[in-house]
Amino acid sequence: MEITVSGQHMLITEPLRSYATGKLSRLERHFDRVTITNVVLHVEKNRHNAEATIHAKGATLHAHAEGESMYAAIDFLADKLDRQVLKHKEKIKINHRRIRKS
């Protein structure tokens, strides 16, 4: 899985990049068909925002999260994407079961 971390109007430090990469790499545990993940981090006034788009086989998932700090925003983002990936994986399982029964 290729993870790209970029900042919008901010400098991305190496600890922040490695933290985001580490958190989002856990998505591969649930769904190994994730190919590219793009993460955009930005700050608006006192809000730290994190957005991500995941390109997987059969779907494109998008999530947005904000938090008190950039690390908290990345945590919320990883949790949201984790739920979306599990939901997508479950949909695929259900569709395969329907095809086999027919």
C-alpha cells in the first residue's frame, strides 16, 4: 500500500508523517486490496483537520476528521477509515454469498 502524506499551507514534519503512515498502515490488516492512500493535513484557525482518500479494488473511500491536535485528528481519521474499510469488506462478502447461492 502506498501512503502519501501532504500538508496544505503547513510543513509536514517527519514525526507527523511517520505517525500518520503508521496509523493508516493498519488498514491493510482488514483489507489487503487497498492500493493508494492520500492524506491531506491542514490547520484552520484552531482546528486541526485530516482528510484521506483510499483507492481500493472496487471502491474509493473518503473520510474527514478534526481534533484538538494534529495527532488527535489523525487518530479520529484512522478510526473512521477503519470502520469504512470493514463495512466495504462486509459488503463484498455478502455479494459473493448471493452470487454463489444463485
